Amino acid sequence: MTGTLSGNFNGNMTGTFTGSIANISGRNIIINGAMEIDQRKEGVSLSIAADQLMSLDRWRTRRNGTGNYSIIRSTEVPAGFLNSVLLTVTTADASIATTDYYALTQRIEGTNIRGLDFGLSTAKSLTVSFWVRASITGNYSFGLTNAAATRGFPAQYTINSANTWEYKTITILGETTGTWVTTISNAAELWWGLGIGTTYTEPATGAWSSVSNTLGTDSSVNWISTNAATFHITGVQLEVGTVATPFDRRPFAVELELCQRYYEKSYNIGVMTGSSTALGVSTAVAISTTSTHGASHSFKVRKRTTPTISIFGHTGTVAVWSDPAAANTAAATANNACETGFSNVTSTGLTAGVGYYGHWAADSEI
């Protein structure tokens, strides 16, 4: 981007302005693409034995089949990054059924794609770029679907060398048809396939498919079929245009706030949700065995919608209060939650006059 700047600003100022669009922040629609924010687990491995478990912030694991894998934040990275996400097969699915699927995904809130004009004749094309490293070589599936799963863009990328970081880019054509959410709900989901049954695949034609639930491409690697297989990814960027630009490096505090719109915890960064701690930040004094005074908290970041609140006691047990020594515990449930905070924690089994403490987590994921 180049141009000439001239005019008056506390005096005469003329000259030539030279810059690059790569320096403009806010290009990346993906949140936590560098895999640095991990509020729930803080680098502790999560076993994926069910569908739609949240791992690192904003990243969702998908699983439908007999195979299992684990996910953890990793320090194995390409140059210029601090973290990646590492997936490892723990139970292989050697014969993937037609309706099986395994994938790492991120859902996009409708408010974040309003300007793409998807569903209109003015729809803009997108480019997704990322760094990937896997122990299994071959063609891998990528897909983008709308929330209704009536429109899908199946694409493919190739991992050429085992256990080697490779940079990939995929261009996604602007979609002029279909229904695309523009509210606070789910609008689209990006799928990095790790084994997808034929019910959900289409040829990699570089075009949109109207076949329901198109999640990936035919003839792709079934990574989940190899026990102990590994898959790393980081530096994920989704941006308007047909050319991938350098990774949009937002400050850590900014990235954290973007994540906290969907999930926030009272624990310090680096402390896993549900850990045992000496004290909690949510405090109350027992007035009687059934009522307390206190325990009103505001969130740092306004939530996407009214969140689900979980209270954790001194030992990390969910849905309880405890005193600092954990000598007195009581059931605890947060009430009156809204997008900005919560209050009035209902408790039973209290000891009158005792101060109770607890940590909390607020979840408003899509």
C-alpha cells in the first residue's frame, strides 16, 4: 500500500507515505490462532473421548467413532511462534465408518463475519493460512461450513515430509448463496480433518457444495487410524482476500480479552480451572446454614451471552464453597448471571459465621 500524504497539520507537511497491508492489525478472523491462550487446561493434556470438547481457547475437538486422541498445548513450534497445539492418537480407529469424523475446529461468531457478505452477490473471498506438522504424510482435509451445514467448502492440503513444519494456504471463494448467521450465534465452522467418513466428504473441486454436512474431501489421510500419530498446528489465520499475509500478531492482553468473551476464569493465568488453591476470589460470610452475604462479581470482559457459572472450592471440587483450610464446605450454585457478572450464590450446609471462598469459571462458548 503506497500513497502520497500532503496537507496542513500544525504547519505544512508533505511527503510520501509507504506502508504494507501486512502491518494492519485486526486482519485475522481466527481467535487464538497462535495457540497461546489455554485457560481451561493450561498445558495439561485432555483426552478426547466425546464430541465437541473445548481445549485451548476457541478450539473445539470433534469426534464421532471408536478412536480417541489427546490434545495439549505444546512448545514444539516453527520459527516465530511460542506455542502450537499437539494432537496424539491414543486409540486408533483403523476402519473409519461412513459416519465417523475426527477433527480440530473453530466456530466463528456471526458478528465477526458480517462484513464478508456471505449469501449475497457481493460475497468476499477468504484465505486461510497455517503452519502444520504431522507424523503421517499425505493429503489432509480442510472444510468450512455454515451453521446449518447446508453449504460447505471442501479443500485439501498436502503434508510432504513427516515431522517437519510446513506452511499451507487455502483460498476460499466468496459464497453467494446459503444462509449465514450475522448475530452472536454460530455462523461458520472451520474443520481440519483427521479422519472423515464418506458421508461428510466431497471432491476437492475448489467450489462450494450444497451437499449437507460437507466437512472435508474424498481420499484424505485417516490420521486417526495410526496409533501414536501426531499432529501439530499453529499460526492459523483467516482473512479477507486471495493472498495470505504474515500472521497478525495481536498483543497477548488483546488476544486474552477476545478469548474471555467466550470463557473467563477467576484463577490466575497459568493455573488450570478446577485446581486446588489456598483461597478463592468469590467470598461470602455464612449468615445461617442456608444463606450468605457477599459473592457478587463482575467479569473483566462482557460475555457473548449469559454464561454458565461453575463454582470451585478450596480443593478444586466443583459446586462447593470452602473456608481457607477446607475444614468447612458447602454446596454452592451461582444465580443471577448475566453478560457482565453474577451474584447471589445459593448455598446449603453452611456454618454460621464462617467465611467461604471459591473460584469460578464463566462459559459462554458458541
